[in-house]
Amino acid sequence: MESTNALVVSGLEVRRGALPVLHGVELRLDGPSLAILGRNGAGKTTLCSALIGLLPAGRGSIRFNGVELAGRKPHDIAGQGVSIVPQGRRVFPSLTVDEHLRLMQGRRPGPWTVERVYTVFPRLAERRRNFGNQLSGGEQQMLAIGRALLTNPRLLILDEPSEGLAPKIVDHLLEVLGGLHRDGTSVLIVEQNLRVGTSAAERVAIMSGGQIALVTSSRELWEDDGLQQRYLGVSAH
Ligand SMILES: Nc1ncnc2c1ncn2[C@@H]1O[C@H](COP(=O)(O)OP(=O)(O)OP(=O)(O)O)[C@@H](O)[C@H]1O
């Protein structure tokens, strides 16, 4: 099954307490994947929180497959097939790998089972009886992704999944994410790492000052040092 999911964000304004953080975000995902890149404080995590209903939208709209998500509760948004792998993974220290996964199984019908997660991440199978606080950063990230996949999402949002991980583990995660569209799952990946963001998706949106400053192809961004310097303050070459 190919993904046909469409996420359309328009005029989205979000505050953190009294502080306005998102100032009219315009964003469209209608292919298998989109990366959002931006510097610290650009508003990427705030956008993720608004998409899953953890922060209220002050103004604007978030439509997913034609359904308005703004104003809905997080569990209701999850029920629409939107799932997140949060920044920092949020693995429970006192639950085993297996307990984490079994907790999430069966919430929405679909192809993902605990056994399939173990097949995709054999390291998790080896660690199935270990507690969350006994896992390495990479194992925690695999668990966080496996847990999210067990909700059989139509849209999987990942907030800086590569943070603190070795390149080999990141490459494995990219490979897994790259195959999700075959199950009808689209990927919205938020990154600070230029290589990871541009490898994960063909299109990238650059966030700056609480707005989407530019949408371009990953290849164009990867090859253009000037764009990288201007929007991200880094250069790949
Ligand atoms: N809990 C909070 N309360 C108040 N302001 C916050 C809170 N969290 C973030 N902010 C502010 O909101 C703005 C955007 O932060 P956000 O975390 O969304 O950016 P980001 O692009 O995800 O950056 P990072 O990669 O550092 O997480 C920043 O100015 C930040 O100081």
C-alpha cells in the first residue's frame, strides 16, 4: 500500500504560556515524507506538540486527510492515526522492553505486531527482558520508534530522532523509516542534523523564527552551502 496521507497546516499560531512561538506556520506533506530542519529555538518541537494536540492552536488549522485536528484532544488525534516519537524518547525506566511494546499493541488495527518490531530491530529482541533504564540511547530510540509503530500510524512524527546516536544506528533508523510508506505510513521528521534530515526525506521545510522560511528539495539544500549557512548556520561541505 502506498501512502496517500495529506497533512495541511495553515496559518498556525501557537503560544508557550504568554510567549507567541509559532507565527502563521504554512506546511504541506502529501508524499511519503517531509523533513523539518531548523536551528535551536526555531519552534520545531512546539510545532510537533501542536500537531498532536499537546499545545492548543491559537489560530489556524491542521488538517489531516481532510479532518481538522486543531482543537482536538491528543487521544482523539492519535485515533486519527497520528503518532509521535518525542524528543528524548520518554522510555519508562521500570518497564521492560517487552512490556513497553505490549502496552501499545492493538490500539489501532494494522500490520505492526510486537514480533514484527523484534524482526525489524533484532537488538530489541535480545534486550526484551531489560528495563528502560538499562538500555543504550540507540536501543531507547528503537524502542520509542517500535512503540509508536505499534499504534499503526498513518503519520509518524519524529522529533530529533538522531540526537546523540552513533552514525551506524542512525543509518539503520533511516532505513526503517524509508520503508514505512509501503505500509501506508507517512513520515514527518524534525531534525537539527542536516545529513539526517536530507537523507530521510526528498523534501525539506526550513523553520526559522516560528515560521516556515523555505521549502525545497533535500538535494538542493544539501548542495547549497549558502542556503545551509543562511538558514541553519552550518555547512555540510
Ligand atoms: N516550556 C516552555 N515554556 C516557554 N517557552 C518555551 C518552552 N519551550 C520552548 N519555549 C520557547 O519556545 C521557542 C521555540 O522552542 P522549541 O523547543 O519549539 O524550538 P526547537 O526548534 O524545537 O528547538 P530545540 O531543537 O532546541 O528543541 C523558544 O524560544 C523557546 O525558548
